[in-house]
Amino acid sequence: MHPLLKCIVILVIALMTAACAEERQQTAYASVSNDQLKALLAKGVPLVDIRRPEEWRQTGIIEGAHTITLFGPGGQVYPDFFDKLARIAPKDKPVALICRTGNRTRVASDYLTKKLGYTRLYNVKHGITGWIRQGNPVVKYQP
């Protein structure tokens, strides 16, 4: 094989391998539907609602959800969130995250899997608004 062609083949293989690794990393968590969330909850997987207290009061929460605020009103991250989450679900145990629409939990899921090593993380796709829109029950938030 010509040396230049050999270099091109090696480069293509390296790029394909890197792309596959990146794709696996991008899907380190699963986005789940409401029905999938119900199945997870039935198996005892903890649910963490990362919204703020005023949001919990406004819509209610899913019964049994752990309420731990991740982002403040200005978008700042509350550093104690990570310790509180670790007490509920260690990095190797399953845990589901929910927010208002699924955007904050998608960002959180990405960070928790890529930076902190969580391996069994579930993001509720459409958040509490999607849950309520489908007629699923919520309970009043009790601080």
C-alpha cells in the first residue's frame, strides 16, 4: 500500500473511532417519557426535582420526588446540590431528574455523566409540564 494512502486510511479509522466514542459519551444518560418514568418509579428509582421552591409551589411535584434546587434564578449552580444528590443516589445507582420542561435536566444530566461519572441517569423529556399535560397526578409541595 502506498505510504500516503496508508496514512489516510489510518486517519479515517482514527476519526471514526473518535466519533463513535464521542457518540457513546453523548448518550451516557437516557431521556425518558412519562410512561418510562412511571416504570422507573415502580422499580424504586429515585426522582429528583431540580426546580426552585416557587416552581414546586406553582405546579406541585410528583409524589415521592426529592426536591433539590440545582440552578438559582440567575442560573447560578447551588454547589450543595451535588452532595445532596450523592446522598440520594450514588454515581453507580439509577436516578431520574425532572425540571419544568426538560431543558435544565438535560444540561444537568450531561454534566453529571460526563464530569461527575454518573452511569445510570434518566432525564424526563418534557419535565413536569409534560407530566401534567398528560393528566398525571401531582401533590402539593410541602417544605
